[in-house]
Amino acid sequence: MGLGSLLVLLPLLFPGAAAARHLSQGPVTDGQPACRTVAEWAAATGHTYFAESVQTFAPELYDDAFSDPAWVGTIFSLTNAVLDMSGQLDDLGDFRGVMGRAANDSAYFDGMRQIILYHIHPDEALTEAELVYTAARGGNLTTALPGHDLGLEPLVGPQGTTLLLVPEDPVLTNLIGKPRVVKPDVTAGQAIVHELDMVLLPVLE
């Protein structure tokens, strides 16, 4: 199976309360100790595979976005469970299989780099409320992958308004659906992190 199937993830099931945090809430830490950097937050919350992916595929960005407590930006992160599932769906076993494939396939490595960059919006630490406001005005979100923006779409539910992200590839979006923010507004240093239920897929070059 090719790279296109690597991260074609079906949405994971999450408890409704976690999936629909009301917009009136500000940035939170969910009971975790305050973290000076995104790397510290990732280590404390089961996002170490995503941090490792950034360090491997975009080391220059890891030095800034994950290691510098003064870095300002918005990160759409993925749990270890989501990244393990990506390996299963690509017949690679788990996340370690994904990393092994990337280490031996330069085209696969480059595709993974593009995917990781697509999860990061530099220079602005945006809350979910700010992202929903941008969506209501028809705005998109730039990413660390040059020339590749993210669409934004508010999702109104019985427990409040949450956010869907709309990747730029309409075929894949129609096939697998739109990633959803399931844990918004986590502060890590000067950055804000939003946890997603599935991977964002850009149009790969």
C-alpha cells in the first residue's frame, strides 16, 4: 500500500464530553503540570510519537516549535494511539513500522515531512474560539508547509461548538471525513495545542 493509505484513518471514538469542549473555556492543562515547552507537554500526555515525528521529519521546526518555551504557534497534535493505527492501516504494524519504512524510502520520508508540517501553524497561538471565528468569516489557516492551507469549519452540537479541519484534498476529505478537534486549547509554553482524532493530509507534492 502506498503513502496515500498510510494515514487514511477512520475517526476514533471519543467520549462526548471530551469531544465537545465549550468555547467559553480558555486554554487548559487538563490536570497536567504546567509545561514550559511543547516537548514537555508531549512527554506528559501520550503524544511522544508525534514529537518524534516532528524531530525526525522536520528537525529544524522541532528545535523551535517543540523545544523553545518562547515559540509562538498553533499545533494540531496526534496521540500515540492514532499514529499506531496509521501503521496498522498501512500493513506496517504500528508507528515503528512507519518510521522504519520512512528510514528506507526517501519518497515516503518526504511525504511524511509534508504531512507533519501541515499540522503546524507558526507565529500565532490561536484558541479554538479564535479558529471558529476565523472559520465563520470564511478564512483558512496557513501552515508550515508552504502554499498549503487548512480549511476551518465550525461544528455546532448539543454541548457547544467544536471545530472541524478541512484538508485541501477534496477526494480524501470526502473519503475519510474531516479531522475534529477533540481536546482544544492546551497551553505549552507560548504555544497552543489542539488534539485531533485523525491525521491531516495535504496534497502531496
